[in-house]
Amino acid sequence: MSTGAYAIITPVRNEAEHIRNTIASVVSQTRPPKKWVLVDDGSSDATPQIIEDAAREHPWIETVHRPDRGYRRAGGGVMEAFYDGYVLLNGMSWDYLVKLDGDLSFDASYFKLCLDRFDHDAKLGIGGGTICSGASGGLVEEYQSDPPFHVRGATKIYRRACWDAIGGLIKAPGWDGLDEIKANMLGWKTYSFPELKLQHYRFAGNADGAWKNWVKNGLANYITGYHPLFMFCKCLGRVREKPYGLVPAALWYGFLSGYIRRAPRVEDRDLIKYFRDQQMRRLTLRPSLWTKKT
């Protein structure tokens, strides 16, 4: 029987400006985690000292320090750091696993309310709140065009049974989409909770710049097995996004670079077949993941 115990893993790199906000939010939770592992991924600022101070003050916080590789490694680097933290959960019982970014803040009731939603939906395998940026009128959702099955990688909660079923996460760009596709293929639900908002202090992709971020996303689409026709239509649909022309060009360039570089793709052929079938259903206006009701 589930006890509702959850563990958090937070990979961080040069987050000294924001990590204190995240620490304050987690420490204040009315339903605190059983363990929180903060993984410093080779920071060159004050991040290592800040997380060490937090660990000394709270015994349920542990830290891992990775050497500096000298550059950011989008997607794969985050997952390598994540799994270095995951090792510390060996031998520990948990019902939910949280991948949480280190540049967020949220209400003290956030995790309690999230887990309440899992309690009320036994088929919910992956969930999380809505990532927002601060604005003069309050918090504004960063990505309002996300498909209904998507949960932002900055705050993902995995039910233990779902985590075991999908076999964890791939150590490559696209990890935060493929997990949901496989979960849905196996009969789980995945969706965000629009009423539970988190403030994001650095807009997604800002660390690498807009062009590199969208190229990374295009490569992730290649790695996760996107159908070329669906990818082409996706790029056309982004033509009117600002900065005009940059997003579709970068996405398409990143996608094609996967073929040129012969980048390794997901080896699960059944999963790619399922995903492409869903994409074709979407293009032909048939029921699909994009129209699925939660």
C-alpha cells in the first residue's frame, strides 16, 4: 500500500542566483519529502556551498558534486547528473519520484496538492504543476500550446509503478517527452495540473540561447522517433512564433542533424511505432494523444 512517501532529485549547474528560492520552497512544504538529493553538476559559482549549507541544516537533504566538464550538455548532461543522485535512493522505499529544477519557487502546499491528485486518479503515472514566469499581473504560463499529455521537465512526479514500467529515463535530449509517450502506450495517464503554478526564474532555454535551445529540441524530436511528415508540419505551425522564422528553422535543422550525424535513436521500435501512429492520427484529425481527455 502506498504511504505517499516521495523523493526529489534536483540537478543544478550555476544556479546560485535562484537555488535559495527552491530550497526555501521545499523546506516549507506541509508534506515534506523523505529525501532530497541536490546534484551539483560542476558549478563554478556559489551553488556548491549553498546546497551544502542546506544539507547541514536538514538531515533529509543530501548532496552530490560532479566535476566540471567545462560546458553545458543539454538533455544528456541533466540526466547524467540526475542518475548520480538516483544512486542515493538505493535501499530506500518511495512511492513517488520527483525530478525538480533548481530555479523554481512554489507554495508550501504544492507537493501535498500534487500527491492528492495522484491519490484521486489511480492511473495517473506522471504529473506536475504548471511552469510560469512572473509578470506584472501575476504568473503567466510559459508554454500555453503544450499537448494535454505533457508535463514540463522542470517539475515531474513519477508514480513508482509507472517509473518501473517505463524503465526510467533516457540520458539524451527528449527524455522529458519519451517518458510520457511510453507511459501512455502502457496505459498510464500523464498530464499537468493547471491550477498548481510554479514560478520559473529563468525561461526555459535561456541558458543556451534561443537558437541552440530549439536546435536541441529538433534533435530531441529525431532521437525520440518523430515521423518526418509530422515534424515538417510541426515546423510549419511554428512559423508565426517570435522571433519569426528562427523557431521552425532551428527545429528543422536540429531534426535533420540527427540523420546527418547518425545520432542514436531510441531502440524501442514498438514505442516509435506507437508514437508515429499517434502522430499520423493527429494529422488526419482522428483521436490521439493530442485529443485525449484526462
